[in-house]
Amino acid sequence: MSKQTDNPLYEGKAKILYPGSEVGTIRQYFKDDATAFNAQKRDIISGKGILNNLISSHLFPAIGQMGIAHHFIEKLNDREQLVKAVDIVPVEVIIRNVAAGSICKRLGLTEGESLPHTLVEFCLKDDSLGDPVISSEHVYAMKLATRNELDETIELSLRVNDFLTGLFFGIGIRLIDFKLEFGRLQTEAGSQIVLADELSPDNCRLWDSKTNEKLDKDRFRHDLGSLIEGYSEIARRLGLVIPSLN
Ligand code: TMP
Ligand code: ASP
């Protein structure tokens, strides 16, 4: 693996991006770093990157089969995947089916309360500001995305939600909420909005359907038990073969 040899294009909290083998491609390297509360809490959890790469490399092609455009090309090895180079839209899309996390604090809702309908929220992707919640009006005023682009991200996000909710339901897991990022892919026909980043238990809340046990990154955020055990359980239920995590 080339983590030490190539110059990164970008290093985030959980991933490093390197130039891909061909023009227009990027190698996405999954780190073991875990952060929460805008990196106020941090740790290195051996094997986390391998599990996120495994799970994300399984979910992206599945979503692609539903006709949802995305950046994923192929899994290269335990820690890396090849993706299409896109310009990331600096708006994080949060989809919520059940109240949990920050919405409970902000609006006084009770964790586990079903929402009357799926909620779509936007956050400005800016760590220095703590990724604040913004409205669509802010998106347009700050020219973060056009109206057409935002409409497209909402439609794609709701389709991803429908698909993933069913997929996880089938393996005894409730999809409580999740965060998506989108990118602009330049094609001959022009700019296209595609799903980017990752789909993993770092970015989703996933509770066991029977016990409500949290299998996602809340285990790390709130010291609820081994993160690796939770992520491994998700991978196993998805039918994935877990490689050595060292
Ligand atoms: P929240 O309840 O903390 O706002 O999180 C909502 C969802 O978004 C949850 O599934 C975790 C995910 N998320 C991220 O992927 N990255 C982040 O930086 C935050 C704050 C949340
Ligand atoms: N990923 C975010 C951070 O480190 C927050 C989170 O996932 O809770 O800061």
C-alpha cells in the first residue's frame, strides 16, 4: 500500500486521498483514526479503516445497481478503493428516520422517537465552524450549490435512504440516520451530481432491530463498547468476509 510513498491530495479525519492510476481517478485510503465532537475526542482504533473500506465497497455498488450515480470504481485492497475524482459539494446531507444525536439536543426530542416523516438536514462542511446546520436558503445565498443541484441531492439522498433502510431491515438492523456527501463529476454531457465519500458505520446510526444495541460510531462517541465488535457485526450480517484487522 502506498500510504507512505505518494503525496496526498488531501487528508481528512478518517481518509487520505491520493492520485489514482489514471487521470480523473483518486485512491481513497481509510485510516484507523476515530474522531468525534469535531475532533475534540480522538483515538486510533486498529482495523476501523479496514472495516469501513469493506462495508463502503459493498454498499456503493449495491446503490449503483439501483441506478444511483456514485464515485466508486473498485476496492483495491484492504484499506484503499479507487474512486472517480469529483469536486465535493461543501454541504453535508443528513437523513433522519428516528430521532437521535444532535437533533435531540437541538430540538428537545427523545432518542428513539420515530419521526413523522424522513427529515433532510444540511450542514456546512467546514470543520473550523463545527459543520453548522444550515437551510437551503443558506446553500443558495452562499452559492454552495444551485437549486437544481440541491434538488438532485435531496432526491438521491431519499432514494439511498429507501434502499439502505430495506437492506438493513433485512439483516435485523434499523437505519436511524446517516450523513451523505455529494460531488460534481465532469462528464461530456456536463456536470453531474454523484454520491461520494463513504457509506459506513462512521456515518450512519445503526441499531439492532430487536435489542436497539448501537452498532455504529456512537460506541466510540459515548464509550458504549468495542467499536470493532459493532462494525464487525454489521459486516458479518452483510455477508462480508472480514480480513485480518491488523
Ligand atoms: P448528528 O446527530 O450528530 O448530527 O449526526 C447525524 C448523522 O450524521 C449520524 O449518523 C452521524 C453522521 N455524522 C457524520 O457522519 N459526520 C459528522 O461529522 C457528524 C456530526 C455526524
Ligand atoms: N466526524 C466528526 C468529527 O470528528 C464528528 C462525528 O462523527 O461525531 O469531528
